[in-house]
Amino acid sequence: MIFTIAFCFATSLIFITIINRIEFKNTLLIPVLSLMYGSILSSIAEFYAYKNNILQSMQGWLLGDRTKLTKLKVISP
């Protein structure tokens, strides 16, 4: 859990430094860069999942697989 939080914080800092170093002529480039950066991070995570044979679990998690939920868990938090 701590590794995940540290990784998210580090990648956010990297994105902020990239945004601060680039001089923009148009503010629409910031969302485009964030989509590109997010795709790069997603491909790294997918490669890791493929190498560790957990690709199906990761895809279910990203798509919001709710097959493990039961009626009891949904009704009572």
C-alpha cells in the first residue's frame, strides 16, 4: 500500500515537472499530454500484469468487475 501511494505521488510529480518545463501556446495541450502520459503508465502496468500472469485480474479490476459481490455486501456496507 505504501509503495502504491509513493508511486502515485512520484508519477504525479513527474507529470507536474513535465507540464512546468513545456511552454504552451495553447492550453488544450495539457489534457492531450495527460492522456498520453496516462497511456504510457497504463501500458507499463499492463506489461507488468502480462509478465506476472495477472492480466485477466487486472482487466477485470479496471473494467469494474462486480462478480465477486453478493447481495449481502451490496446492501450492508
